[in-house]
Amino acid sequence: MSLSPGLYSQLSAVMEAVVLSAVAGLQKLVSGGPELLIRLELHAGQEAPDPDSARDQSREKMVQFASLMETLGSEALGKILNIVEEAELQGEENRSETSFIHILNHVENEHSYGARLQSNDFNTQKQQEAFDGQSQGPFVPALTLKDDRGIVDLEVIAERAQQLIHREEEVSQSSLKSQQLIHREEEVSQSSLKSQQLIHREEELTQSSLKSQQLIHREEELTQSSLKSQQLIHREEEVSQSSLKSQQLIHSREKPFSCSVCGKTFNRQTQLNTHSIVHTGEKPHTCQVCLRTFNMLQNLRRHMQTHVDRKLFECSLCGNGFTRASTLRTHQLIHAGLKPLKCPVCPEAFRNAVNLKSHQTIHSGEKPFSCELCGKSFRQAVNLKIHLRTHSGEKPFGCDLCEKTFSQQSSLMQHQRTHSSERPFSCSCCEKTFNNNNSLKLHLRVHSGEKPYSCSVCRKAFSQGSHLRTHLSHVHAGGKQFICDRCGKRYSDKRNLTLHKCCYA
């Protein structure tokens, strides 16, 4: 293993620069001329020499000194190379030691007085011979101060030393510039780092600002949500208060809302508004099937159920269908035989409040609904409505199995049972059945002996109102005393005469 030629050249250049600097420095010391030597010799007690002779002696001694420095530099270079190679070859067993003599390579080495250096050392000679026998790498010249002619030129040495100094200054300047560039790069790097830090801080501030905006937005949303919740709670409280007031009015039976036309009172304002439509006669809701009109939308919806094949509420016992759940519950009382509502005046009982209220008008004699055509009055508005159809001849309820029509729905239902032979109303005392509840009611008076209708003249009692009217007309009125002034037809009942006159109207 051997050192590279480049390393040899670098070491040689370093040693050569050292030697040149040493020779050039000594030359500056003696550049004052022979006066320094004369003063030195006078100080030593010798005679003062000739100035020319002293100059020549000084130059000769400088040449000898340069040769000596050349030799010493070459020896130092050789030792340095040996140390380097030993460090690289450490650990190898058989290694040939390099001698500085081979490195000098035929350089004329002289001592300080110009004499050639002789070596009587046998080992040195053997090393030289052994080294010559080994194969060496490329030739690397040792350092030298002589020119091509082998002469030491002090002026050339001084010039080379100045060149080296100038190069060192250039290298120093270059190194200084490099340091400045490095310092500038470091400053730029520091500035860039600060810029990056500022950018990072701005991004952090931006992120923080964005988070703050998001938090503000969330707080606003929460505030809006809380406000809406408060509004809902307030509305629920208002509804709860209104519902509570309505419940209190129901329990207290107080009816503060009264109709300005008929004086009827109600628990709620909505009920009064619904009732007011009765007096206006307005019917804005029309059935698209039969063109029948209604004053309220809920009545129209109930009516629409009459046009469908199946009713919403159907009895599980008899299969009858109804448009309202309340009507179904009332109907189920028929199968149970219950009449929970009793009249406070007579022992009569009813299944719903409407029938009870209508019955109570019998005891009071009140009939607030009167016909404008014949003057007949009725206890209920529905009865007046049905009565008006006798004047107009309207029969809106037609049978699906035959062509017969009727003025009221109950009559149609009774008629339809004649086609089906259905008789759901049976007597509890005998096995007789009926197709309508009114017929059953009249039949039950046969078993009970009840006769609620009595004659005001002879006090005779009857089970049916029609029997009483027939009695009055035939017995006490002298027969058919009511005569039509247009055609002369006679009637035993004034009501029948009035109905007859409606035909002319």
C-alpha cells in the first residue's frame, strides 16, 4: 500500500514554502549589506574586512544556508511521509520501510558549510539497496531551491517567496470572502428562518382567528337555538295556559262566549266562530260528487264518507258502518241495551245528549225553529231542515237496489233493510224484530202499557202521537173540518191541509 502522488506533491509544496519563507526572511536580515558583518567582526575583535569581500562572503553564506535548508526540508518531508505510511500500514506484518534517501532522489544534500553529507551507516546503505530493489509508484520530485542549472539564485528564491506570500494573501482574501459569504448565507438563512417563523406565526394567528370566528359562529348558533327554545317554551306555556283555562271553563261549566244573534253561549271562541256560520247561511264547502254544500269543512269530510263503499268506523257485532267514532259508540249502546242519559222530568232515558236535549223541549214546549212557508215549528234545526224538503220535494237519498228516494238518510237506511231482510232491533219481551229503532220503541209500549200522549178534551191516552192526532180530528173536531179553499179537498188534521197547500206553492 502506498501514498498517492497528489499527497506527495502537496507535502512537497508545503515544505518548499516553509524553506522559501525561511531563506527569504534571512535574506531580509542581511540585506543591509556588509556593514552588519563588519560590525559583527569588530565586535569579535577581528580586523574589518573589505566591503566587496564582505558582500561576497555574505552571499556565499546565504547560498550555503539555502542548500542546508533544502536538505533539512527534504529530510523532514521524508520523515513525514514515513510517519504517514507507517500509520496506514499499521497492523501489516511484512512491511518495507521507506527511506528519506530515496525520496530525495539524487538531490545533492549539503551541510551548512557546503560539504556533501556522507553516511557511513551500513544499515542506511542496506535500506537504500533494499528500497531500490522494490517496485515504487510514480516518481515524485523532492523539494528543491536550485534552478535548472543547479544554481541557488537568491533573487529567484525571494521572488518565489513573494509569490507564495501573495498567494497566501489571495487565499486569505478568498477565505475571508468565503467566510463573508458563509456569514451572509447564515444571515440570509437566519432571515429566511425568521420569515418562516413569521409566516408560521401568521398562519397560527390565522388559524386562531378562524377558530375564534368558528367559536363566535357556534355561540351565535347556540344563542339562536336557545332563543328558539325559549320561544317554543313560551309558546308551550301559552298553549298550556290556554288549555288550562279551557279545562277550567269546561269543569266550571262557564260559557263566556255568547252569540250576538241567538244568545247561545260556548266554552271557546272557536266554537262561537263555527256557530256564527249557521246565522249567515254561508256554505262555502261543496261536495264534488253530489254538489251538496256545507258550512264547515269537517261536515264535508264526514259527508264524503257516505260516497265510499266502506265506512271508517264499523260495528263488530252487526257490521254497520259510521262516519264518526262517536256515532259508533252511540250505536254500540243499542247492542248493550244501555241508555245512560235520563230525563230529570220523566223516566225517559237516552243514549246521547242530543236526543236528551231534544226530548227536554217536549216538557218545556219550546220550539225555536219554525218553517217560513207553513209556520210549523220544531224543537231541532235538523227537523226543520228535513221538513223543508217536503215543500221543495227534495229527496237526496236514493236506494242503490231500487229507484226509491227519501228526504232523510234514516228513512233510506230503514228502506235498505227491506231488501236485505235485516231486522237488527229485537224486542226483549217477545221474539218480534224490527228494522228500525223507532218501531221497536213503539212496540215496547205495548208490553209496558205506556201511553205518554193524552187528549186534552177527554183525557184519553195513546201510545203514539199519530193516534192522538187521529182521535182529535175524528172525535172532537167533527171529522174532516179542514177544507182547501182552492180545490175543496177536506182534511181531518190541519197539518195535512198545510202540506196540501204547499203543493200549490
